[in-house]
Amino acid sequence: MSIHEMLGSRSRSRGRGVSRARSDRVIKAKAMVVLASLAAAGMSNATHTVAPGETLSKIAKRYGSSTAQIARANGITRPNLIRAGAKLILPLPEGAPPPSRPGANGLPPKTTGALSYTIVPGDSLARIAKKFGSSVKAIAEANGITRPNLIRIGQSLKVPVAAPPTVETMLQNYAARYGVDANFVKAIAWEESGWKQSVVSKAGAIGVMQVMPETGVFISKNLLKAPLDINDTEQNVMAGVRFLAFLLSKTGGDEATAAAGYFQGLRSVRTRGINPSTKAYVDDVMALKGRFAAR
């Protein structure tokens, strides 16, 4: 068994994980979905916590913004000097729908408005809907299309987008997919990050599930067998839950030992025993699991 199989979430390795290759257009479009969701909830800006090695230009590209826009929104006079851990305001990119008012019940509307998309060769309404988390019916109605199978290259569409799932929903969905108790998954995620994707540990663990880049590479290559971006909230959750399922398979379903392995590394637990800090971690996780189960 390789050392990667025994990695824990607190490994000190600072290796880099595997990122999914995407075109600039798709990166910006997906960022628009996220930021537009915040706008619909009455929030004009999102925030981002600077991770080690990030630059303002890299952050701007990821969120479909610009270095100048982010610098202006945060009063940054020297864009090349930003520090890890700093929290940045991310202004909505040009073209994003303006904030909408809550409905009569005080809740944000279910949809966030519409993105603008230009049809390229090979596109179909079904493919476009899948790409942006919309539906063929919603796109057709938004654009007055009566024959969904007849669209033309270069045509500009309004694509209605739905609010992204909550972190809790993601945790529940991937727990069900990988056969892990949902309350156990929620407890691990809460203990690790408080369900916040913006959290980056001193050791370099990232996101909701605090996945180390090296662990992300192992999960990508050996468990998911697909590209993985642990900086993306949903992929981070997917990776962490899949790794928990892996640890449970190695511990005969023993959640306490799997939790210890997630924190300390399973090989370390088996060869050195559970450290005091790991024991406190496991106790917290099991207590949190009980609280989530009782809700």
C-alpha cells in the first residue's frame, strides 16, 4: 500500500493538486453563475480568501472579474502585493444581473436571472442547459424558442440559472452517492472548516473538507479517476466524502478510526496510535454527528 493511501487531511505536504482544464469562457460563465446567485439573494458582492501562491490576476480570471475591478473594490494600490489569508471583496462582473428583491416570504427567488451565452458549433439547448445547470424548457421560454431543436450558431441566448446547492445539500448528496452516513460527513466538514470553502489551513489544506493538495492528487488518480479541482466547493466536498468512504472501507466501517485517519493519517494511527489532538478531534466529530442526527 502506497503512502498516498494513508494520507490524512492534516498532512504537511505542500504538493499541488490537479486542476481541471477549462476554457476562459467556461471559467467566467461558471463564476457568473455563482456571483449572480449572490446577487439574487440581495448580496452585491462575493468574497474570497487569498490562498498561498494566488495572485490578483489569477483570482480575477477565476471569477470572471478583472485585476483593476478587484483592486478598486478593496482599495488596493499595489496589486502585486497581496497576502495569503486576506479576504477580498469580489465585485460582480460586468453583465451580471443586478441584485433582485426577496419575494413576499422574505426568501430569495429560486432563480438568479439569466446569463448571456452565444451558441457555438456543436451546441444544443440540452448541452447548454447541462453546462449551466438550467433546463431546455427554461431556456426556450426565456428566448421565445418554439422549436428547441432549431438553433443557429452565433445566436445569443439568455440562460436562466438556478441558485447553486447549499454546502449542506452537497454534503448530503455525496454522502448518499458514496454510502457514508450523512451526519458523519456533516460532522467532519463542520469540525474541519465550519462548512466554509474559503478556509485554508496553515499546512495548506483547502476548503470545506480541508483537503491537502497531495491528497487531492491521490483521490483524483486512484478514487475518482477523473480530474479534480479542490478549490471548487462541490469538487472539494466530493473529494472529501469519497476519501472518507475510502477510509471507512479500510477500517471496516469504524467511523471513529476513519475520522482519526482523516485527521492524522491512517498509517500514522495504526503505527503510532491516536495522538491526543486526534482524540479530541474524533470526540468532537462524534459529538457533532449526534447533534446533526438529533436535528
